[in-house]
Amino acid sequence: QVQLVESGGGLVQAGGSLRLSCAVSVNTFSAYDMAWYRQAPGKQRELVARSTRDRITEYGDSVKGRFTISRNNAKNTVDLQMNSLKPEDTAVYYCHTRIRDIAYWGQGTQVTVSS
């Protein structure tokens, strides 16, 4: 059973930083792409950042230069370092992976940025 468990969300003032972490229970974690998505109220879920199994990273346009995704294949974790946070970053953040054409999601962690 594949499980993804996020942690690290919370309330922060604009300009501040947060670090999210996702622990993944799966064999051969290094073989899979990992990603962070977010969903704000009334909006569609959007890609925030992705780290491929080859450690190639990509970012959504709105977070480039502010967020950094990193993975630790020895610990089966993927982190999202978020700097220079803005009120528009407020959303529920989800960890995601796809294994054999099945999409897996964490339960989500709330990030709230106050102005």
C-alpha cells in the first residue's frame, strides 16, 4: 500500500518561509517522479514543483525562484522549501506520485500566508 504523508504546513506572514516534507512508503522510491501540487479555494489544483527520478526539476511559473524541491532517496522523502511567501501562495499543498499508471496523493497540508 503506497502512502504519502505531508507535514510542515502552517501560518506565516508574507515574506516568510516554510518547509514542507512528504514521507512516502514505497519500495524503490528513487524510481518515481515526485511532485507537489496545490489547490486554493475555488481554483483548480496546479503543479507547484516536480522532481523526476533523474533529479530533473521543474516549477510552476508563479513559484520559480522562490520555491525549491528536493528529494532524499535514502529516506524516501521529498521536501518543498518555500521562501518569499505571498498571500497568493495560500492553499492546501499535496504530495503526488504516479506508480504503474496509478496516481497517489497525500492528505494535504494547509499553508496560509497573511499579508
